[in-house]
Amino acid sequence: MGTIEQLPSMQERLRRVALDLFSANGFQSTSMRDLASQLGIHAGSLYSHIRSKQDLLFEIIEEALDDLVTESSYQISQQKTFDAQLSKFVETYISIRMTEWQSLALLEREAPNLSEPQRQRIEELQAGYIRCLRQLILRNSQCRNLPPSLLETLAKCIVGILHALPLKDDRSNSINAQQAVKHGVCIIHGAILAAAKSSSLNN
């Protein structure tokens, strides 16, 4: 007997529609009426599912960042060697960037539209990601004595490298995710070794 496929809830449908409209038109240019129209309901009915458009934006961004932090920490914990941990860290980033790219793009573009408490929560999640990365770096035997300031700088540079990894080439063709992981790991390895060498020269 076949299983019955469960239909998405109104909350899930609302998030999907908001994600598409915020991405296409921008947060400020999307109204509650626009969201309701796409869902085929009256605008007033939306308030049964969400307090405000701002809360909707926050939930979309928070969920993507929380997925990134939680999954990265889990995948690292399942690996025994530094190389395997680094590879999984990069692989997880690329996987989430490819599946939740719209949400991460909203983080870069629309975060100023969040309330102060919401921005603080987002900053906490970003700090958690950096913390996870710092702990990973310190598992490399060459980096265990890095000064805290250099360790923090290195972690932030690695995040920048991850953001800059192209998932499309100049002809707008998709790049194989495996290839992107390989390139990312290679570049990050170089950055880590350079930081370790810099630290040893200054000691």
C-alpha cells in the first residue's frame, strides 16, 4: 500500500513564497498583500501564521544559518583526521550554499531590515560558525600555538574563501560540487599553512 504524500503546511508554503518574492523583488518591495496574493488568501489571514513580514525574513535567514552551523559541527565530529574534517567542513558549506542559496543571499542583502534583537541572534549564529572553524583549525598540529588574534583572522579569511568559491564558471555553467570541494580544501590548506609559518617566524 503506497504512502500518502503529506501536503506542505501553510507556514511552509508562506516561507517558500516569501523566499521567492524577497529574492526576486527585495524585502522592502514585497508587501503582505503580495504574499497573500501568491498564496490565494486574504492579506489579513497571513497574521494567523506570522506576526510580521520582518519576522518572516528573520525565520528564513535564521533557519539557513542554523542548518549551516549545526550540520558543520555534526559532520566534523564524525571524522577522525584533520584532513577529513576540513573536507567535510567545506563539503557541508557547499551543499548548504547550493540548496539554500536564496536564504544565504538574503542574509547578505536584507539583514539591515531585521530588528536589533534579530540581528543579534544572526550574529550569534555567525559567531558560532567561526567558533566551529577555530576549533577545527586548532586540530591541525601546526596551528595549536597560533596567537588568538591570528587564529581569529585566519578563521574569518577562510569564511571569505568559502563565500568566494565559484559554483559557476565564466560561461554560467554549473561546476561539479566535488570539484568545488577539492579546490576549496586546497586553498584553505594553503591559508592554514601560511598562518602557521607566519606564527613560527614571529616567535
